[in-house]
Amino acid sequence: MPATTLKKANPIVIEDYDVAADAKKRINLRNAKTKYFHVKALSNGCYVLEPRVLVPPHVISARSLKMLDKSVANLKKGLASPPIDLAAFLEA
Amino acid sequence: MGFKIRMGVPEMEAFWKDVSTRNQVGELGKDEEKFFKKWIKALGYLSQNPRHNSLGSHEIDDLTRKYGIKIFQSYLENDTPAAGRMFWTYGPDRADITVLGIEPHPEDQKRGAYERVKLAAMPSTTVEPEKRKRK
């Protein structure tokens, strides 16, 4: 079989083992490098785990930042919504 | 002095129209209603006094630098950043305040076990697997 070279960016298998789920259908990850994972359950029964890190709560999400970008760009052109009427909501 | 509250366009305006309309017809979900109530209360304070203690308003220097106008952040719940924040600035006219964005983003509000844990993709350098040891 011809030898294949793996690109540096591509992940390689560093551990290969079988596990059995316990009574509560939990499995253990051996030597997990991170504490948090994003889990994707696929229709074929496979699970994909992607490492995640905690983000400080004051960090702005990409979506909110995009929202801010648009709002500021329009505000600089003098565009904003008409004043909102809070009275009806505050009385309720 | 009272301030007129405006919404940034297009997203904030659309979001305001959506939630305020659905609130009036009683179509908001339980969590949305809770969020809307807090938001209205905060907007009320903001229109009366942007420096109201409950808002914890403060300028975000990084955003001010990025956009070239003073951007402020206020909390929707007293001293609880995770409960929600809104970003605003003065303008476009005198005695106007424009709400530019909210956090969490309406589409980011996931429910469930991971709600309290903000997660992000690993920095690319730490994702690379270790080199396989040769026997």
C-alpha cells in the first residue's frame, strides 16, 4: 500500500479505543485535553466532539458586534428608528 | 431631562418591532416575556437618566475606539452582565439615545444546560493534535 502523507493541519488519530456506555448512557473520554466540548450527534449514530473554551461574560458575540457595526454605520448617516413609545409598556 | 429612545437600523428596529408587537398580542414565550420586561424597565431608566444606578452604564473604550463615537453599555438587570446588556450612544439628535445592539443577540439565546456556560471555538494553535510518537 502506498504511504500517504498527512498535511499538518489535518488531524491524525492519536488514540483508538472502544468504550461502553454505563447505566446512564455516559461514556468516559480518556486523557481529554479540554474540559468543554461542543457535541454533534449525527444521524448515523456517530458523535463529533469539538473542543471549546470558556468566554468571559462581558465579551460581545460576533452576531451582536455585527449588529452594532450596522447600527453605527447607519447612525453616522443620521439613520435611526423613530423614537419609541415606552409609555404604554411602562404602565402595563 | 428626558431622552428619546431610538433603535439602531435595521436589526434593532426590526427586533423592537417584532417583540413589542408580539408582546401586545400576548405571543411572547415565557423567556422572551421575561427578557422584554427587563428590557422595557431598563429603557425606561435610560430615557429618564442614562446614569441610573440600576443600569450600571459605562463607556466601552474598545468600542468607542473602534467606531469613533462614544459607545456605552448598560445592564438589563442590576449588576448582572449575564442577564443581558444593551449598547447605546447619544444621537442622532440632541436628547436622543440610540440603542445599537443587545447581548445576547436574539438568535444566540439558546436554552438548556449550556446556557450558563459561554463557549467558543478553541484558538487554532491549541487545536492541533500532538505529533504521534514513533515506536
